[in-house]
Amino acid sequence: SAAYGGPIPGTSNCVSTVCASFTAQRFGAAVSYNWRKGFPFVPDPLGLNTLNWFAIQNMSASVSYNISPNATVTLDASNILGRPQRNSFGSSDFVGRVYFNAREFSAAIRFKL
């Protein structure tokens, strides 16, 4: 706990990550899901105007295929769920801010020298 006896700002007391991956001779894939319990970001020792974050969720995935011994094609996606990050002051009934992080998709060819 922090010096005033409350929770440490910006930390969750529960974080979970689940990851599944598969690798074969030429093919690979992975999916990852992350969840973080809501947490106080800027706590008020009196408990009147604490800035609280709601739970945060994220999912990402990656697929790769070796087209030759020296070249690999990859497809990546992040923030697949597209869930916003939200916070509130004091009560969770009053949402203060909503942040939308972009979904990102990328493709690449990687070469070994």
C-alpha cells in the first residue's frame, strides 16, 4: 500500500494473460489475451475525487509462414477487441474519459542473411 494507506497508484491487484501458440515446420501462429482489473490512477486520500480506471482488455495475434529457408511472411494484429479504456472520478457511474487505441494490422516479409 502507499504511504497514506491506500492502494499504490497505477497498479492492479489482478492481471491475467492467456497465450496459445502453434509452431510447425513452415507455419506458426499465436494468440494472446490480456486482462487487467480496474485500478486507481490518482488516488485521493479522502476518497472524494479518485481517478479510477476500469478494467482493460486486449487481444493480439500473429501468423507466420516460411516461404523459403531464408524468407518468412508474417501477418500481425493488435488490439483486436477494440475495447476502449475508460476512467471515472469517484463513482464508476460517472465516466470521465474514454480512450480508443487503434486496431493495428501489419504484414511483412522477413529475410535471413
